[in-house]
Amino acid sequence: MQLIASANAAWSYAAGRSHFVEDRSAAEHCCRLSYIVTCMRGCVICDKHNGAGPLVSPVVHADELVVVTHRPAREDWVRPGYLFVEPRRHVATLDQLDDTETFAFARTVRSSISALRQVLEPAHVFTFVAGLSVAGVHLHQHIFTRPVATAREVAWHNADSPNAPRIRSSELAGLCAELAAAMTN
């Protein structure tokens, strides 16, 4: 997993828990960390947060409460501007987040939308939480763009229309770095 927004962060995984570590030298001191977030074994999003599984993709932003990733590439191409915002803690719905997590989640969604607008200049940015999906019951919010030249007849939810812009998968890390920089502004 490529961590763009916080290059000095390190993650360790032990006994079903994910530990946020400020820098690599502190990795051996996990027991003293203040940020310990419960993970659910078998959850593909929890697995993704630990660098494993089919959903691993470039990280745009990560902190102790929230992770933002770009949709993974499909073979040699990727549809630019499709993000996922996920709480680190394994919860199924927004109302299961505590107040601190809710504020961090909402702030990160807003920042992600702003970054997409700044970097890609889309006609619109859509966002939704669908509930149950292939990912299971780990809350995740989809945020994706509608490019300026999208035909009117293309449904709002059709992010992969045949005329949607695409970039080479080798360009995805660069796009994520631009989005990460825009999120900090």
C-alpha cells in the first residue's frame, strides 16, 4: 500500500487491532499508543487499511480516524476521481461513529470533494453511502466526479460510462499525490 499523505507513518497489525504510529522508529512502542482502532477479521476494508486484500489502492489521506483511498486500477487503466472515505474503526453506519469520528469523517468528505474540484475541475462531484455491498458492512462513502464533457443521457451513478476519462494505472500515484496536496490546502 502506498501512503502518500503521511509518508513517515507506519502501521502494524497484531491481535486483530490496527495501531497508528507517528513514525517508524516508534513502531515497537505500539502498546503506548493513544490511537488503537478495532478491526474486524474478514472485512475487506479493514484488510485494505492493513495493506492486504483486493481493495488495496493508493492512499490519498490517512489519519488516526479516517482513510481516503482512490478506487483501484482495473488492469492498465483507472477512472480518475473516484474516492472512498472510510472510518478506521469497523462500523456499519454513520450513527455508530462517535462525535469525534463523525466530525473527522465529515471534514474529510468535504476536503476530498474540494480536492477533486481543485485538481480535476469536474462538472459535478457526487457522494453517497450505499449501505451493504461487496465490501460488507464497513461504512464507506463514495465520492466521484462527473467530467465536464459527460453526455446528458449518462446516468449520474454511471461513473464508468464508455466516454469517461481514463488514465494509465501508472499515473494513479501522481494523481493521488495531487489530491493529497489539495486536501491540505
